[in-house]
Amino acid sequence: MRDSRKLLKILMIAAASAGGADVAWAADLPARVYTKAPVPAAVLDWTGGYVGVNVGVAVGGEGNSALNIPGFPSAETFNLASAGALGGAQAGYNYQFGNWVVGAEADIQGIGNEKHTNCILTCNGVNSATVSQDVSWFGTVRGRVGYATGPILNYFTGGFAYGGVRTSDAEVLGGVPAGSVAFNRTRTGYVLGSGLEAAIGGNWTAKIEYLYVDLGSTADGFVLGGTPHVLNTEVRENVFRAGVNYRIGGPSAIYAAMPAADWRGFYAGGNGGSGIARDETVHSVVGAGLNNSLDLAPRGFIGGLQAGYNWQSGNWVYGLEGDMQGSRQITDRSCLETCTAVSIANFRQRLEWFGTARGRVGYGVGPTLFYATGGLAYGGVRTRVTENIVAVGVNGTATVDNVRAGYAAGAGIETPLEMFDWFTPGRWTVKTEYLYIDLGNSSDNYVLNGVPHTLTTNEQNHLFRTGVNYRFDAPVAAKY
């Protein structure tokens, strides 16, 4: 028995010496009994249920709406692009196998729409139609398919959508109020989107995502001022939101965040995504009493380059970033001034390019950086109006080009990208972000066939994009 104790003591001294420990301490180590406590997981298993809340914005898409009044006659087309803040709650369940995660999620949202109407049908004291459409709430039931790398989940989502839609029209015909109508209904359709979710410690995760909600088309027939009307609309919503989820049960439900990654230094990269604008526009034909107000909603893909520099103090990250983007955001669906052979005005608007110079403030949780960003924005906007107004002798096309300046604000999540680690380990990151860009108002005067016009627009753009960065200084987080 005494020999066994000597042998155990020798083995303990040898093990401590191999690990660089103090030999004398190892020799005198008293015998103790340890109870192993559960250790929070450094690598998250996404299996299990969750509940959470979210906030964001919803912007009406480039839906093709039309007001047809055969007896007037008029057949105008336009965008009904509401916008507003939203908030709601979600619940779901994930199942993980390997790196793949599949799940189901349901949510319900309320939208505080910023009331805005299109005033068409010449919009003067003699004839006008004030048309609006709002989605005041919606819900979705969706599947999710994603790829997880530890505490980070990139996913696509899609499924069933439903919501409450209100459409209204109030008119003046021949100088006499013709009355108003309103239609309230629950619409159904589909939803598609994508997002990024990351663990923030304990049972909590945070996400940022984009959803495209299509609630189909409406067709309403009614009579105002003794004249039959048909109002057709397409109900589209672009949803940009951030949320937090609390995980319930499942294996490894509690996640212990690793030390924050090192984000310091220079970086550069590229990005791609999409954008939707809601540009309030007023078109006036001076002297003819035509003063239509409408929403132009350029929509399309964007892509470009960015570069920046980060400083870091503990978990806090501060940085500067500049980017330059090409844009295919365009709209050409608006046709006003009755849109007949007697009087017509076609509108086409495009955001051709833009750039930003922004500050970033972020907080690192393990390998993930959550950040807010804001600063200067600038861009080039081209608007073209093609007109043929027989009554005042207008016939031709006017093109207005503006380089505008304003501001940008947004938020995002950035994480390591391991795809290229075989080539340059730890130097690549990927980010997903939302940006709101306001390029302000522009009022331009032009003349067609001797008739003066005024065109006023306000460029307000919502962007969702994903980018990849290469770090020139120290590698970012170690493996997790």
C-alpha cells in the first residue's frame, strides 16, 4: 500500500513537470474529491424551441396599382407604397444535423404605417382622386433552412403569409365632391427571405433578416359621382427587422460565449444585395392646373466595394467605413394625367449609384460583432418624364439628373468566414446589414414646348446587403 502511494506521487510530479507546473506543489497536493459540474457549450447546438420579439420597418413594394374610370375617361397606373415601423413576436423550433439546421417559425406583426396618399386624376380643384393603401398587420408561417458554424446561423426562409389590408379612394369630379370608399380585408399570399442569427450568451440569440411579403392582388368595383370605377392593386411589403430569441430546452441549451474576437486593423471587401425606395414626388404643369402627387418606388439589385478600419477596447469596437455602390434600382410603372390619348405623363426613375462614409460602433460577443452604423450618404438619381398633354400643347421628354447628399443609418452582424481558411486562415469575415439612406429633396424646373413644369422628389432608400471583408492586419477570432 505504501509503495502504491509512492508510485502515485511520482506520477503526479511527472505530470505537473510536463505541464510546466511547480514540482513541489504537485508533490504536496492533498487528496480531494471533485464533482464535475455541467459546462456551458462553446459550440452551440441549435436544436430546440425558441420564442422572441422583433422590431423593424416595412416598406410597400413596387406593386402595380390602377384606377380605371371608363366614363371619365381615365386609366392611370401608380405605386401605393406605404411605409412604417413594425414590431411583433415570433416562436419556432429548430433541428440540427451536422452543420445543417431546419426548422419552422411563426410570427405576428403590427405596422404603424406613415400615412401617405397618391393624389392623381390631375389633382386640382376640379378633378382629383386621393388613393391610399396600408397593411396594418401581417403574420407568417415559414420554414427555415440554414447552415450553422458554431454560434452563427445563416438561413433562408419562406412560407405562408396573411395580413390586413385597407384600400381607400376619395374623389372630386367636375368640381363636386363625389364621395369616398374604403375596403378592409384579410389577404393571403407567400413570404420569402433570408437572415443571420448569432448566439449572444446564455439561452439568447440575436438576428437580422429581410422578408418579402406578397399578399396578392385586389380588384374593387364601385361607383362615385354616378361613374363606375375599378381599383386594382398589388399588395407587396418589404420587411427589414432585427430580433432576439430565447432558446427553450434542447441539447446544449446554454451557450458560453468565447472571448471577443480581435477586430482591429484595416479591411476591404465587396458586397451585394437589393434595395427598395419610396420617393414622394410632386409633378406640376404650371399654368395648366395639374399637380399630381405620387410615390415612385425604384427597386432592384445593388453591388459594390467597401473599406474601413477598426479600433477595439475590450469587447467594444469602433471604426470608419466607406463604400461605393452601383445600383439597378428602377421604376417605370407610373402613368398619370388620365393616361389616355388626350393627356399622358409616364414616369421613370432610377437610383444609378450611391456611396457612404460612416462610423461604426459595435460590441463583440465571441466570434460575432453586432454593430450600428451611420454617417454621410450621396448618390445619383435620374428621373425621366414623357408627356403628351394635348390641351396645353405639351409633347416631349424631360430628363432630370441629380447628385444628392444626405445621411445613412443602419445596423448589422459580422462574423468570421471559414470558407477561405485553407488559403489565408482567419482573415476573412462576412457581414449582413440593413441601411436606410435619405438623399433629401430635390426640386427641378423644366420646360416642354414652352410650358413650364416643376418636379419635386424625395429619395428614401432601404437596403439589405451581404458583404465579404479581407483583413490586412491580425487574423480575427480563433476557431470555435
